[in-house]
Amino acid sequence: MKLGLSSEADFQAIHRAALEILREIGMFVMDYDTQKMLKQAGCRESDDGYLLFDQELIARTLESVPSKMVLYDRNGEAAVDSSGARPHFGPGLNCINVLDHRTGEHRPCRLKDIEETAQLCDRLPNIDLAAGLGNPSDLPASEQAMATVQALAGGTLKPLAFIAHDEVEAEQIWSYLAELAGGWEALAARPFALDLTGPHSPLELGEEACRRLRFAARHRLPVVCYPALITGMSGPITLAGALAQSAAEILGGIAVHQLEQPGAPVISGSAILPMDMRSGQITYGSPEYTLACLGAVDYFDHIGVPSWFGAGCSDAHTVDAQAAAEAGMSLQTAVVSGTSFIHNLGYLSGGRTGSLEMLVLCDELAGMAKRFAVGIKVNEDTLAVEIIRRAYKDCSFLMNEHTRRCARTEMWQPALFRRASLKEWRNSGADEMQKRVREKLMDLLHSS
């Protein structure tokens, strides 16, 4: 059974529903200049002030969306490609709390935490994109976004993702990044940052989102366009209905973006946050969150918009068995989804807590997922008929040169997981996974 959207009929049904929502309900667009631009492009205003989008406008703007997004490191090398064969991973953003790995306390994020996150992102081998996991609460709100970006840029050359509080901060951040790049044209040619913005559910494009989308488009800088739809609260509880509404919202945002500058880079993804109706909690670790991500990747691939996938998250509050199980499930699913761009690693507490220990664990799980994504290579060398012919009588496979040569590529070697015998494990101290994660984290933070 195929997960996500299972047929062409499913794709078409979601798209028809999204177009119907835009045509008959519309979007409430709060920015006057953007309203004017959309009306000139053919949008009509309904009696309740919502702008109605016709199918032709959506089709026209979708045609100009680039088929992929590529982010570079600050050395100018491609680091993340949404269409690449190799999976690319990055942490989440904007958590309220952090799990202090030194004290075990859940507390507000500080700038020092962002600096350590940047350092860790730089040193973890399977992390390709840096992000802050939280906002530094020890700074005024107006300084938090810029300080986060500066801390990330100061700690790693890897590309970074950011969220600004408003369009003024976003422009200031882009200006800072343009200086690092050597100018706006250089930044657009090899962008090393990604701005996250988009509509609000249900069916609203605020002034901030409109202006940020248009600014990024004018300068041909990469942007994520998606809302945050909470099932049963700001959208339908059904995943199909939530996909349809969020698709309509995203299509409206993409129309604004592409009307400003056709061909400017934009990416989207699942905007759906399932809510447990018993507790009222957002459930990043749920199968529904992963299914929504799968459905979104399928849908956006169908309409030609690049996307990313949220994974490596948990609803647990500490780095325990639940955290490992939920993160592992979502990461393994993500690498076979059809996109190679995967984010939100390191989330605990349903996206409210960022954890460096969780990020270390997710780096290990991402390494496993990368091996899974490679699959089984079938060629003359891997079929190994000649090896079988030479080795079958005396069972000399172990000593064969072919085995030695292929051992490292055929078998993933974990850094944290143990494959020792019971005796060896006991003799080495019978340490538990949480202890190994913490020790690796401290080694990475204190290595020169």
C-alpha cells in the first residue's frame, strides 16, 4: 500500500478542492499594495472583503515556479538540493524552551544556546542546514532574530534557515547576509539562507507575509511559503480537508510571490499540525504529522512545487525511548517521500522544546536513514556471481577482497548505536544510549 496520496485521483481531488476554496471563499489579504497587485492580475473582491482567485491565475503562477531549490554553503558549494538523490537534514526553529543538557531543566532559550546549536550543526556530519532551534529570550524581542542569524553565521559555514518577527527584521537579516555574500547579486546566485514565512490559517495573508514574500521574490532569494494549520482548530480535522485548505493558502501565497517576480525560488511543504483532541497538544511525533508531510510532498510534486519534509521530532519531553521511536519512524519515512530536504530535527515537546541531545540522536538516525535511502544497488559487481563461484566451496567470502572492498559501503556503521556482544557491552560499562548521546554532545561542544 502506498502511503500519503495514493493515486492520480487523490492529487486531482486535493487540487480541485484547493482551487474551489480560492475561487469561492478566497483569501483575506491584509496588505493594500498586494491587494492592488492581485486585482490587477485578475482577482475579484467578494462581499466580505476576501479576494477570489481564478484557476487561470493559479495555473499561470505555478508555471513559473522553479522545479527545485538549491542552497549553498558560504564557500559557494551546493549543500542542499531539494531534488537531489542524497537526503539533506536540518534542525527546527523557534522553540519556546530548550532542554538544558547540563542540568536536565526545561527553560527559556538563551543566546548561548543558539551559539552552541550553531557549533553542533557545524560538527554533526549528517546535518546539512543550520537553524537555531529556539529564540534567545535573554535579548529584546526586536533583536532576537538578527542575533540568532548572526550566531548561526558565526558558528558554521553551512546554509541556515531563519524566522523573523516581521518584514522589517527580515529585510535587515537579508541585508546582513548580502554583506556576508559580497552583495545582493552574489547572494541570489548562491543563496546560503532560507526565510520561513507564509499565510495564516484559516485563509489569511497578513501584511508581514505579503511583504516578505514580495521582498524575497524581488531579490530572487529563497523562501518557504506555508502556514501552520492546526487540525480541528484552524482547519478541518481530517487530513484530506487540512491538505486542501493549506494547499489553497499556499497557492495564494505562491501567486503573490510569483506575480512579484516570476521564477524566483520558493519551496513549500506540509503546513499541518495534528492536535490531540484529548489533551489539546500539537503532536509532531504522531503518525498523522508524518502522513500529512507525505501527502504534501506528493501533492506539491504533482503541481511542480519543490517541498521539504518535517521529521526527527517527538512529543516526548526528554531524549528517551519515545523520542527515539518517533524520530526514527519519521526520518525513515521522510527519506523515501520524494524530497531530499528534511527539517525539524531536534524537536521535543511537540515542537515547543529544542534539544541539542535530541539533535545528536537525530544525526545518528539521519545517518541510518541516508543508508536506507540508497537502497540496493544492482550491477555486475554487487551481484557478485564470480565471487560466489570462487568462494562457495570453502566458504571463503570473509577473506575475499570483494568483501573487504565493499564492507564499508554496504554496511552502515553507527557512531552511537552499539553492536557489541552482551559480554563486551557489560565489560565496557553497560552504558545506556542517553549517556552516549550526552558524552558525544559534550565532546563536540568542547572540541577545538
